Amino acid sequence: MAFDKRKIANSFYLPKNSILRALASLMDFTGSESREFTEKILARSDADAMRADWEAVGADMWWAIAQHEKRLQKGKTK
């Protein structure tokens, strides 16, 4: 799956000192600072996505357990 790392990173990154970051990026001829931020942001976005997936799995499991308990309760009352 091909994706543009810089585009993804820029969509998540809001700099705290935007003027200083802009000046630093002008002087960053090797692109090392940009790569560092890109990797940090991609790692964070991956972690956020994994957390959201596991939260959804957990919510589905709790729903299934509740449904099972309701069925057990209906079976006992009949």
C-alpha cells in the first residue's frame, strides 16, 4: 500500500512554535528534522489507530457478553 508519509504527517502535526519551525525548516538542508517529525507522527497515528481498533473489539465483546446474559436470564424465567 503506497502512501505519502509527508502528507499523512502534515495532517496530524500542528507545530507549537510555527515561526521557529518554519525558520528551522529553511535551514534544514538535509531534511533530517522533517524525517524525525514524520516518523514520530506516523508512530503516534499507528498507535492511535491500534488503540481505537482494540476499543472497538472490547466494546463488541462487552455487548456480546450482555446479550448472552440477557438470553440466560430469559431462559431462567421461562
